[in-house]
Amino acid sequence: MKNKFETTIGSQQGVNKTEQKIIKSSSELDNIFRQSQEIVDKASAEIDANLQEAQKLQEKLGEEVEPIVDQLQDLKSEVAEEGAAFKTRMERLNSPYVLSPELAKILEVARILEKPLLLEGEPGTGKTSLAYALAGHEDMPIIHVQCKSTTSAQELLYTFDVVKRLQDAQLGKDVSDLSQYVHLGPLGRAFASQKQVILVIDEIDKAKRDFSNDLLHELDQMSFFITETGEEIAAKYRPIVIITSNHEKDLPEPVLRRCVYSYIEFPNPEQMTEIVKAHIPDVEEKLLQSAIQKFYEIRQVDGLKKKPSTSEMLDWIRVLKAFGVNEVNDDIPCPETLLKYKEDLELIVGSKQKNYEESQEIEMPQLLTAVINGGKVVRLKTKSEYIDYEPDSSIYTLLANEGYKFITPNNYKSRSFDIKSKGVCRVDDLTFALYDLKNSNKDGLYLYNLLKKNNLIESEFMVTDKPLKFVEVEESNELYTKGKDEQNRIIYRTKDGKFIYEKKVVPEEING
């Protein structure tokens, strides 16, 4: 009888070559996520309570309690990091995947031959996402190995804690049972699992060349020996091994011989349309088609350091929807969502921005567009009155603990502070538009409430129909007028009579 993995992939055979299958995760994952989040929250609350008690004792007993405080603080950080990593994995497991008939056939070949599947392709073609989509759809555990230049084959199998054994021996503990000091690595856990798992060895081309060679025997035999104990770890259920590579360097021929190989081409416009619709079903057709056309025009520009990938395309569509953009024309709204290097931004939009005033092209500032379309536009608290381009240090701590990705400034001119997250768009220095994306766990609205709760918002831009009086005008054109009012606040008036003003936020307003 076929297992679920075989049935899913086998069902792809015989389909029309123009058809693609959308793999979606099991609905049980939502319940697992909620239950796991409750466990993480409960554990964090208990650690916080214990840490507070330990800190009180430290004030009374001094250095005697310091090791306990340090351990609790490390444990708190570890739980926060693991919680953030778990959320990221759940989001990936819940993400739909458009599976082409060609790739479905290759997956079936790898299963029949019981060989690892090696997927190559440029970043953003869905190599790693395929493994997560299958794991979510088939309710199979997934073990993810992210390769680095320092990754060794040994640590993937197991490690032996020599230091811990030495410490135990010095304390007079029984150290004769060597197995207690053996910690299985990702490959070891995959072999020892009591059910079939998916093992992802991600970006293997980033590891040293001998890394993949060192795993040949183990991947062939699906077993290895622990030298210190003599125990053999053999796979009872052969894991499904998916290896990915961005082809930054060639892999050794012995590795290639032992794998089923496939190069995933970047999705064409028709495939990209299906991918976007799978992830964002409510996208308007006019916006989708115009955005896809502009997206592929950008990818064809020579000289880009990094071409925008599928993930950037999806983020861009979400941001455009949040900003109320109905169609992408000649201009590129929120280009920073697509382009990740200063040189690329200058190549695509730099010349246009440089000649902005000369050509008299007038655009509504993103700040105004965001406020008018219902976004929460806030200016963050600064590090000090003298360093107005860097946020308060508490913001770094908050973002790190919540698992947000962000860019720190090195100085005002070369790199600005930015937050890289769904529903968050930088519109000015330390000024961000925060949007409610409805179906996202940590969207802009979540971050807004978090910043507000912790008194980290300096000011918020508000919209009103009530007329405001200008006492100073800085800029005026057919779309808007910018200036200051009697309270020295920055204010705008749009062509349709709406007024936008910057309102300073004080703790009493936040907490009240």
C-alpha cells in the first residue's frame, strides 16, 4: 500500500503538463501552533517569575545567587529564540506551494530510487519551500540543516560532550555511562526517528567542499557508529532527503552520482500568477498583472546585484494592497520591498529620483498615502536628541525578542534604520507605515500595539477633515501643501481637503 507521500506525488503522473498542483498544509497545524504558543507563553511567564525572585535574592545574598540569575536569563533568551524559530517554521509549513508536474515526477523518481533529491536554482525558486510544503501536507516531521562555511559533517551526525563529562567527573558523579554525553545532530535524529521524516540539507554549496564528501557513506547506508559507545544509529524509516544548492560552487561528482538532480527554473509569469493567487487569493487581477509585468521588467535589467525573487514579489503585492495601489504603472511604489541593495535601487529608480525636481514629476509622499489609506504611520523614539537617525536602544531589544529582522544604521547617510517585516514599510527616517494584514501573526498592527505598549512611539501622523492653519509653508504643489502650524507641528493639506498632522505622543496618552 502506498504511503501518503507516494500517493500525493504519484497522483501527479498523467496530469496535463500545463497544470500545476497547489500543496497546502494540514488544518491540524493551526491547532498545533496555538497549543505550542500557549506552552511557550506559559514557560516564559514562569521563567520571568523565577527570574524576578532570583534577582530579589541576589540583592540580599549577592554573588552566591549570581549563577542562578545568569542561568535563568540564558534560559529566557533560549526560550524566546526557540519560540521565534518555531513560529517561522509554522508559517513556512502553512504556506501553499505550487507544484509543477515536472517537479512532481522528479520527486517520485527520488522516492523510487530511495536517493536524496538535489535541487539547484537561483535563490527564491522554492527549493526549501518544497520540503516544508510536503512536510505540512503529509503531517511529517521536518529536520532542517542550514549549512554554513563552518558546518562539519560530524556535527550533523552527533557530538560528544567531553567538557560536561570532565565536569561531572570532577564533581564525583558516575561518568561510566558514555551515552549520556552523546547528543545526536540533525542527521542522527533523522536516522533515530521512530517515524519517517523529511531531512533538508539547505544550501550545501555554502559548506566546505569536503563536507558533502564526508556524508557519502552515511547517506548511502543510512547508518553510522558512535565511536565513543560503539552504538550503531541506523534508520528504521528511511528519511526523505532534500538537498538544496544555489550553485555558488560545483559539488563533487561522487555526491552528484548519489542524488537525483533537478534544476528549478525561475517561475515564468504564468506560474508566478498561480503562486501569487495561492498565497494572496483576494488580490485584484488588475494589480496582479501590472505588478507581474513590472516585476519581470526589473529582473531583466542588466547589472542587478540581486534580482528580486518570489518572496519579494509576494511581499510587494501585500504592501501594494495595504497601500491601496490598484495598478502599477511607470513608477515603482515601495521599490525597497523588491530591491535589497543600494546599487540596485539607484540602477532602477535612482536616476528618476535624481531628476525628480527637474522633470517636475509630482508624487504623493508615501507617508501621506499610508495615512489616508488607513495605515498607522508613526515616528519612533530616537536614541537621543543629538542622534536623530538611530532609534532608542529599547526598540532594538524589543524587535530582537519578538523575532523581527531589522537593519541598524552605521551613519545617517550610508544606511538607514529599517524593519523588514510583513505589513511594515519605511516611509522616512525612523518613520514607518504599519498595516493590518489580517491573516498574518506579526503584521504591522501587531508591531504598532507592541511599540505603543512600551512607550516607544515619538509621534503619530493623524488625518482630519478639520482645517488646520499654516504659519509656515515648506512645499506646495497640485497634490499637497506641507508646512507647520501654530504649535510648530508638521502638517499637510491634500488636494481633496484632508489635513494630516504629526501628533506628539506622551506616556499619559499611550497608557490612557
